[in-house]
Amino acid sequence: MRKPHQTKAQAATPYIDALLEYRAKGMVAFHTPGHKLGKGAPPIMREAFGDTLLGVDVAMAGGVEDTRESTSLVAAAEALAAAAWGGERCFFLVNGSTSGIHSLLLALAGPGDGVILPRNAHKSVQAALIFSGAVPHYVEPEIDPIWGIPLNVPAERVAAAVEAHPHAKAVFVVSPSSNGVCAALEAIAGVVHDGGLPFVVDQAWGPHLRFCSALPLDAMSAGADAMVASTHKLISGITQSSVLVARGERLSLQRLESIVKMTQSTSPQVLIYASIDAARAQMALYGEQLWSQAVENAEWARARLGQIAGVRVMGAEVLARRGVADFDRTRLTVSACDLGLNGYELETALRDHYGIAVEAADPLNVLLNVTYGDSRDDVACFTTAMADLAARRRDAGAVSCDTLLASWPRFSRQVMSPRDAFFAASEAIPVKHAAGRVSAEMVAPYPPGIPIVAPGEEVSDELVAYLTEASARAMHVHGPEDLTLKTLRVVS
């Protein structure tokens, strides 16, 4: 259950206060960075960033704090964040939730150790498996047949995996997905803890959940032992800001802290730290009202989009899908395929003709984030654009677009550990000849950054067909050496 956050203590912002105090003192800076509070910055940089920002772009040690690297300010800010997000310990992260995932997996598993994971985990998990040498035991989610997106792993599949792999070191789950689809976290936490394992949640797309009763239940309230949340994705942290929140009952907070320090920069960006501090206070004090309004605006938009012929928008019907326990209604997944526009084409049309930038596009849909930063006029701008676009497409006699890349290829099997395959002798071969071989690299369409093949996995005929089509359509991917997807690196 969620616990209240509106306390006097949560109004404090110790880190950003110290940053502003530093600027007010008018210090003569002989520390990094080299632009020295903007005085040495080139004119174009001063024009883009402004002297106000450059005046607080300072070092932590020698700047905000002295060179003895006293971390009292960070500790105070992280303690407030731990209380706000429901953990014993919070770590501010400057490399997004990616570094939090790396830290957690390295803290929980080593070479040869098994880890139970959803197959739709972000590519950062694959990197963590390579770094740690751990071996994945995958739980496959359903793929929504209408929207073509991965859903969530059902609790019963997680329970079966825990029973099948009694020596696994941890269970990881992604919730919510990038489209806002949430897993049954309380039920999963129960089966994982019954198996004596720590339960970790990639909640990168849910930094806001704990702060509003109109939103799905957050991971820590559901009983997770640790979670990462990207404060830059949906609340007021600046880009790359994230938090790792943990409890010490089933994992060592001391070991986790030492590994976080290994995976983070020794020169953290103080603006990122300060933004997390401010974003946390804003959510703890005002999150309920801010996000309630965001939900209202998103639902208003959803209702109007649903009235436009040829336009579809994902809604509460997704709750009928297996593995889906809840849905973040502030996420708008919108399709114009019935108007002859795939997701990439719809994104381009919105950007070029209506001045609207979306969060992401995939072969079928575009995805929009509606937050407390959006007004009713903002969402009305989008719905009006979609109505105009739909009318123009209908007048032009548009027909439904093809959906060849809408269905994700099914997972085949893990033949080698990701680490062993990644570091094995390998060769680049034409994709058309890769069936039956073991991949030595990762291919992750971006967005959403979920690998369709990863090191150590057998390449199937279905995957070859998918990669061939993806190459023909110039799909944007992360991971492989050959970004055109004409070749794939496989274990020799």
C-alpha cells in the first residue's frame, strides 16, 4: 500500500539549496569545469545555455562542497529521496536507470549465477549480463496482437521460473513498460519472496507512480527489494537523472553502494543531482494534484482520439490481456495504420506538418507522454492535429498500411551465456545465412531498446526474416556492428 508523503521534511531541498548558495557567494573558481562559471564559454554555448545555468555548472568536490569530498549534502538529499520512494537507501544516478540496472545485477549475481528475467528487458540488462557473467533464465511476456507491443510477465510464469531455477540469485521484472502497461507486482513479489529471492523492478518509466492515487501501484509499495526509476523521463529531473532505491532485507546495501560507486562517474554532474532533489520535493508535496490533472488531460485526449475515424488509441481494454494488472493512463499509444500511416510515418507527419514531437514511434504506433507539464491546450493541439490529418488521409483515399514488422520474433533458446558469446571468437556473416548460428551481438530496435536477439541466443528462421525486413526498411537499431543489418556477428 502507498504511504503518505506530504511531510514538512519533504519540503527540504538540501542539495539544490547548497548549489544556489555557492552561486550567491561569488566564488573565484579554480576547479572544474574549464569554462569557469561560464566566463570562458564560447558565445554559442552561452547563447544556448545561458549564464544562469553555466553559473551553477560546477564540480561537486571543490565547488558545491570542499575538496575533502564531504558527501553530507548528497547523503541528506538521498535520505529524503529514500523516504519519498519508500526505501531504506537511495542512490542518485547520473547515467540514467541503465547504471542502476548494471549496479543491481552486479551486486546480486556473478559469473555462472542464474537470474530470472523477462525477455522484454531493456538492453541495459543484456549489458549487465555481459559485465557480470550471469546467465539469464527468461520468462516470456505476451505480445499484444493489436498494438504489437510486449506486455508483462504473468505471476504464474514467474512462479514456474522460480520453481524451475531454485539456485537463481534474483528476479527482475519490468513495470511499467514504456507504453505504461503494469505487471501484478504484489503477486510477483509474493512468489519471489516465497522462493527466498530478492525482487528487483525496472521502474524506469514509473518515477511518478508512488505520488498519486490515480496511478498504478509502484514497485516499493508492492514489496520490491529494489527498483530504479528515471526521474528524467516523466518528472522534473533533467536528462540522465535517475534513482536507485533499495531495502536491505534480502540484499546487501553496503555491497550495492560500493558497486554504484564503481558504475558511476567520479565527477557527477551537480545539475543532475540538484534536479533530482527538486523533483523529489515537488512530487512528495504536490504529486497527487499534479498527476491527477495529468490523468484528466490524458483521458480527455483519449476520449477525443477515440472519436476520430481511422485513429486508434490504447486504453483500459489492455487490462484484459494476460499479465497486465494495471495501466498508466497518462501514456497515449496511438495508431493511424487504418489511415495508411505506420508509426514512423505518423511521427514524421506530426513533426513536419503540425510541429508536434512524440516520445517514440514503432512499426505501428506513436507514443506520447502526458505529464503535469502539459496543459489542456497542449493535448488539444495533438487531438486537433490528428483529426485534421485523418480527414486529409480519408479525402486522399488512404488504405491501411502493412504491418510486416509489427510482430516481434519469438525467442528461440539460450545456447551460451551472454558474456561467453560476446567475448568468443566470432565472424560477421550475411543475415540470410545466420539461421542456426549463435549470435555474438545484440540487436535492439530503438525505441524501445528491447533486444530481439542477444549474445548467446540461437538465431531462428523467424528472426532472419525479421532482420531482413528490418534492413530493407532501414529500422533504427542499437547494438550490432552493422547497423544496416545486412550482416550479423555470430560465434565462430
